[in-house]
Amino acid sequence: MKNYKLLTPGPLTTTENVKKEMLFDHCTWDDDYKAITLKIREELLELGHVNNEDYTVVLMQGSGTFGVESVLTSVIGDDEKVLIVTNGAYGERQVDIAKHAKIPYTTYSEPYNKIPDAKKVAEILKKDPSITHVSMIHSETTSGLLNDIEAVGKVVKESGRTFIVDAMSSFGGVDIPVKEWGIDFIVSSANKCIQGVPGFSFIIANKAKLIASEGKARSLSLDLYDQWKTMDKDGKWRFTSPTHVVLAFAKALEEMKEEGGIPARSKRYYDNNHLLIERMKEMGIDTYIKDHQGPIITTFFYPEHHTFSFTDMYQYIKERGYAIYPGKLTDADTFRIGNIGEIYEEDIEKVCAIIKEFLEVNKSE
Ligand SMILES: Cc1ncc(COP(=O)(O)O)c(C=O)c1O
């Protein structure tokens, strides 16, 4: 099989050195290994601009959804209620999690191309004092929209509620001062902007609120408090830890530092994204999001009167070295291109040239 780079929102293209770290089969109870876990947790705190006086980090086996599900099912009690703010499939997934776990919830939904309004959140919180938590997505990967969690965080804090943020596809790629923005629990995963491989998610948590959640969890394996209690002792994971993934992640963090931390990585992603949108526009391909487009992934409409299918285009591009993503909208025919991972402007130029060639070959009359 021919190799290709991923222009998807994760798993994403990682470096050779990150992949090479996984060639070692590490012992889980070994002190060196536990020290790696502790170091990762410390570095994630730094990336979130918080420290271990009032924040802590929990690593959780599984994909990103496991991390989100862990928080929602562990920190909201049966006598509490969460306001889930949605404008895409990942917000809707939180509603699904709440339904499955029978967590009391209510929703505030906006269309997929519109950001939620902090004022509306404030009104809802004022009207319904039974709401104790607010949960929302930062980068809605469904569309590529970047929600204003800073503004929502402010009103959530002012009203004394707990704020949960799914920053799966943005943490590390967009700077998020966790405490300053009023966030109590923020979730992301190993295979997104830190540029590791899939296998665990991580949660930066307000320590006092995490401790207060003891005993609320509805699941054993996803019990956030229990996971933290064990991990916080000496870095040993509660159940089998994804050792290879952890080693790769530690390397990815090191490489992130070498690149210049979040500011440099964020700039590279924003530059990739701006170039992508500009080149696509030159080909007459328009973005679905008009305001608040994020730097992670972009949803594009197909050119007018096209006759090809997504599979035709995907195959053509894949044979030439890149994998793109189908659209995830229910009301419009679209495709998506991600620009995170070990991706540079030359990759964007290349993929756009391939798309241009594809459109010329498939010109509709
Ligand atoms: C914003 C957001 N939330 C949650 C998820 C779910 O993560 P996973 O597919 O790793 O379970 C994703 C995946 O891309 C995402 O982008």
C-alpha cells in the first residue's frame, strides 16, 4: 500500500520519531514509566496555563469520547443538571452520553454554522437555577467552527456553575488559558494537536471540583475521581495503561516544545488553514463556515454542478499521497480537509494542486 499523509482531524500524521518511540515494550509498574506519566501530567498543566495548586490532570484509556463520557458521568450527580450547548455532532454526542447514563440535562442548540451566544447561556442559567453544570465544544470538528468558550466561560463563572469543555480537536493547537477562561474540566486526546497517536484522552481538572465528585461516577472504568486517585499517587495507571501510546505522547510533547510550544504550533495551523482556504477559493470552492472558522479543519462545498462523488475525489487524492475527510453535515453536501498534524504549507500547496488537477479531469459541461 502506498503511504499517504492524513488531512483529517485525528488520528493525524505524526513524525518518524514519535512512531519510533513505540518500538519499546515498557513495563507498566517500572519507576521510569511512572515518571513519564507524571511528567506528561505536569506538562499538560503547563500547556493549559494552570498549576497543581488548584488544577490536576487525569489520563484516561480510550479515545476522546471516553474522556468526555468519563467527565460527564463522573462529575454531575443524580440531583444535579447539565446544560449541554450544541452546534454540531460532538455536542449532540454529549446529549447521547447524558441519555445513556441517565444524567439530568437540558440543551441549548444553534445551527451548525453559528456559534452559541454567551448572553443566551446567561439567560438560561438565570431562568433555571437547577442547572449546575454547562458543557460545550470548543472546536466543533463537525464543521470546523471555533466556539467562543471564553465568553461562555465568563457567564458560567459569574453564575457560579461548573464549566466543562470538549477541546478535543483544539487543545494544543489553539491557546486556552484554562483557569482564566473559567474552565473546570477540559478534555482532549493524545492523537490531536499534541500530535501523538490514538489510545488515551486527558482531562485537565479543577482539583477541588474533582475531589467533590467522589462517589458520583456511574461507571467503574470511566470513574474520573478513582482514575485520578490512583494515578496521582506515583504515576501508576489504574488499569492496563497504553504504554506505547504514552511513550509516543511524551515524545510528541518534547517535539512540541522544540517547535516553540503552542504559539508556534498554533501559527503553523492557522497559516496552513488560511492558505488552504485561499487556494480553494481560487478554484471556486467555498467554505461552509463564514464566521468563526477555526484553524483545525475546514468544511467545503463541492463546486457547482459537479458530477463526481466524494469517493472518486478521495481515491484520486489518496493515490497522490493525501487522505481527506467526508462531510458530516446533515443539510449540505460537503467535504472536509484538516490541516493539523505534521503538515506544512508545502503539503497544502500539493493537495490543492492535486484537487485542481482532479477538477480539470472531471470538469462538468
Ligand atoms: C470535538 C470532538 N469531540 C469528541 C470527539 C470524539 O473523539 P473520538 O473519536 O476520539 O472518540 C472528536 C473526534 O474527532 C471531536 O473532534
